[in-house]
Amino acid sequence: GVVGLQPATALAFDPQAELLWAGDWKGRVASFANRELRRYTAFKIQIDPTEGPVQQFLFHEKGVIVLGRRVVHMAMRRGPVLWNIRHEGMKDLRCMSFTSKGASEILVAGWQDTMFVIDVVKGEVTKQVPAPHHYKIMKRGRYICAATETGRIDIVNPTTFKVEKEWQAHQSYINDMDASGDYIVTCGGSYKQQGPGSSSRVPDPYVNVYDLRNMTSIQPMPFPPLAAYVRLHPRMLTTTIVSSQQGQMHVVDIMNPNTTNIRYAHLQASINLFEIASSGRALVIADNDRNIALWGSPSDGIQFTNIGAPITFPEPEEPAPHVDWSVDAPLSTVGMPYYYGTMLFSAWPADIISDAGAPPPQVDPALLATLNKTEFGYFGPNKTGLRRNQIEDTRASKASNKLQAPKFLSERARDGPVTDSHVDQETLAQDAAESLKPEPPP
Amino acid sequence: EQQYWLAREIENGRIARNVMKLSVILERGDLGSQSNWSEVGDRFQLKLFRDYVFHRVDASGKPDLGLGHMLSCMSKLDAGVDEQIMLTSRDNETVFVITYRELRGMFERAFNELMKFSKSP
């Protein structure tokens, strides 16, 4: 199958679900289900698309961990986020690996001087560790194998994060690396100077191999078409799949490198990403022309995981019954689905106090004067000194309220100037009626 | 006859309380961390559910005001059924697959958080 999308910057088969995960240069992630690569879920790991590409995926039973340049994100396979970690020290992350604590802890590193240890379950940074070197690729074998930008592999203790051994695998750079329990395999090369300030990569015509049990490099596997990508077969422990930049693939045994099985991928453009599924029964190649090609044996059945349980999609919803917006249409037309032994969401907590019957809050006339009048009302900044929508205690503030309840005539007469004998009864009555009206704007 | 009216009123109350609870929770943006509600936050799916229920459009982009859909979605949320639905963001770059049961749990957590804040001294 071939899927067109933005050029992928990271690609990985999920070892626990029939999903292929792809990330792009804007920090977007999409998953593709089953061998048809039907688009399943999608999410973003960062709000700002210019923060950099998706770098790497790791998989946990609860979800997928996605590394960006400045963020580590964990989401459920079905999409919703579990956690999203940002830290000011996360400046240019490039790679990550599980540590000695199984899948419950990861180490993240990059082109920066600090590495972070993250508790996957809690979603917290638990430790910061100085980075011995800047790293671009990490793979977990017996140790954490970390490739530097200078062609070297650091073999890092997964408990102490100290470098146990260094191995100069290639002269100048490492293009790809894989590690399993016992072996590290690498593709890389040297730089050739092309005049002042520019150089080009010259890939080595072999794959380098390191034995992690004996801590020693062993005989390289020759690859005349120039090795660009390499993966260890997940089931056949000494078998590797090597590919050139153009898609010539060799299946080679580390123990017996002179017998090879050759395949050609017909690509529109050079290879960008290359991955093998944990079942060993599917292979994916992304090229620079935005194609993702899935390889496998049609007769054996292409399967990503050992379990092979296919991903299911939501059933199309049943059409809901038609309900009128008319006043007479009963809202009970659509009943409840079957439910049992559960608290309904509509259950309202009993201990919320509702106050009813307080006089409504009034707008202070002095405040109205600060607002601009338009035909639809008044507008302007909030200068009440209160929060937006803050509750006012209209009962308690009654005494100090400038707007008092209308008075009876008798009360008015009592309050009025007693010395004035010429109280015009008619004016008084008018005043009283006026005070019953809502407060006019000044 | 009386039973019919009683059932109807109970149903109306239930729906009204559901809608009020959703309205209390969504688009506040004043409590807790704002980033929870962003595209990379753990509350984003609650906004997407509101869109799924109330902001539907047909193929030509016209608003679909079918009450039946709204009522049936609210009832399923109320009961927290295991049916899966697909929630999609406006830019189509976020697609979640989620059950009503999970959504109800998430809405309840958000509501309980508001309750906790409302009671804190």
C-alpha cells in the first residue's frame, strides 16, 4: 500500500497493535491500521508547528511515546493525550530509549548537554543527567547504544547512564543504527571535502557489527552498493536487512556475511526512512517523494505484531430518530440506552447550595458613565473592580446600596425636610411612581 | 397518561442537567492550567465532543440541527456506554477514537475539579 502525506520524519511499527505510526516535520502524528494502512488516529505533539519535527516513537502498553525537539508527548493509541512534558532544558531533543526499568522509564537526549529521565507512568521528569556527548540515535540492546554526530557509539549503562565503552564505528558520521540483545549494527561513512566550506557524505561499503556480549567489534558485513540503512531481524537473531539509499536490499547473516538474499524496492526517490515490524513479517520504506511503501509476503500474510489482532474502527452510528424543535415534541422521544449499576452523568451533586430569590445586581450609574453608548447598549473596559461574572451579595450590600427600594409616601414625608410646610402632594406622588421604574441611565 | 407526563418530565430534567453540566465545564479557561484544554492537553477531547454533538454539518457545510442526534449522544454520555465514536478537530489534524464511557469519566473529572475549587477556602 502507498499512502501520500507530508514527508515523514519518523516512522515506526507498533509492537503491540497492528499500527504503523508516522510523524512529520510540523509535529503531527498519524497512525495507520492493519495491512491496508487505513488512517486510524491523528494528533499533534506541539501547538507551534515551527518547533521542529517528530523525532522518534517508543511504545508502552498504555500508549505511544512521541519525541519532538522540545517536547515529549504520550498519547493513547486511540489519540487522547496521557501527558505532554515540556522543560526549559529541552532544547534540541533527538532520541530516546527505555532504561533498566523496563517500559516504565525513558532516557531522552539530543544535541544538548542535558539528558532527562522520565517516569512514563507518572509523566514526570525524575532526573536530569549531564550528557557525555550529543546523541542523534538511541537503541536499547543489552545496553543503551547511543550514536553521536561524529561516527561514534557510546555504550551507556541503562541504570547509571554512565558510558561503559566507546566504539568508533565509522570515520565521520553514523546514518543508521540498530541494536538487539547481543549486537549493534551501523551504517555510516566519512566526509569528503568539496572545496572550502562544503563537504559531501561518502557512505561506507559495509555494515559494522559490534558484539555486546564480548564488548568487541566483529567482522564487518560487506555491502558494495553502499550501506545506508540496517535493521536486525526481530525473530532471527543474527539476520540483518541492509539497504542502500536507492532501495537495493540484502538479507545478510552476521555469522555468515558472504551469503546474501537480494531484493530491489522500486522507488520514485531515495530512501528517507526504513523500518521492520516486530513480527519480522512487514517492512516499511518511506522515500523522499512522500511515499510510504509496505513490504511483506502476500502468501504468508503481512502482519505487524506477533499477536496480529486487527484494529477495529467505530461502527457507523445508527441514524437518530427525528425530533422536532417544536414545543410539543417530547424530548423523551430518544430514550436512554441500556445501563446498569452506574451513576448517571446527569446526577447533580447534592451538596451544591443554590441561593434563590436575592434581588438582581444593578449596574452602578457611575460606571455607566465610563462606558461608550451605542444603539445596542454600552461597552468599555471592566472598571468595577470585580472579576468577570463575579457574584455580588445583593442581600448583604443592601444597606450600602445607593439604589434603595422605593419608599412609601409616609416614609418619604418623614425623611423629608420637616421645616418645609409646602409639600406638594402631587410632586411627591410622581416621585414615588418614578422611583418604582428601573434606574434610567444618566 | 400521568405516567407518560412523569416520564417526560424526568427525561427533560435529566437532559437539562446534562446540558448544564457540559456548559459549566466547557470554555471556562479560568481555572487550572489553560494548556489542558489546548490541542496537546488532556481535556481537548471534551471540546471535540461538544463539536461532535452540537456543531455537526452536512456534506456542503450547512449546520445540521437534528435534535435526535443531540439527544441520543447526551443519553449515551449520561449512561456511559461502551460505544466508540470518532472525534475530529476542525483542521482535521486530530482524530481520536474514544468511548462514551471514557468521555463520561473525563467530564466527571473536570466537573469534580470545579467542585473542588468551588469549595476551597
